Amino acid sequence: MIQAGDSLGDGTGGQSIWGREFEDEFHKRPFTVSMANAGPSVNGSQFFITTVATPWLDNKHTVFGRVVKAMDVVQAIERKMEKADMPYEDVKIINVTVPEF
């Protein structure tokens, strides 16, 4: 699992793009993009990407996306971590595509 979205860089996260907190949802597949939180229904700006099925997270985190390409990149980021669970080098998401349904 990799986690991001802590805009302050101090572990406290930030406000969600909706300007408020929201409820948790289900997810059971790898490569889901979900909201990290500090408890039930307190989602902010931090998020994580799973790399394996994580059914123990159901009803605890809101799923809002899925990685559909470059899964190898996600796995490479996960492998390059130091003991403090931080990447050795900064990793930046430069572009995100949201397809229309």
C-alpha cells in the first residue's frame, strides 16, 4: 500500500476537495484508490492505493478510484520505502485522467 495527500507534510492531512468529511465505503480489489482517515467518516485529503485485496478495510475507508494502467509503477513505489514508511525519493502524481461514463 502507498499513501499520499498530506498537503502539510506533517501527518495531519488536510481538507477534502468537497470541503467536508464524508462516509466510508467498501473495497475488495487491489489497486483501489481510497481515502485515508483518522476514524469513521472523517475523510480529508490523504489517500492510499492498495496493491493487494484488503477486505479488512471495508466500511473503514471510502473508495473513489482505481488504478487501471501502470500498476507496476505503484508496486515499484511501494518497494522503495525506508523504515519510516516514506519513499527514499519524493514521488509526485503529475497527471490524473478521469474518464467520462
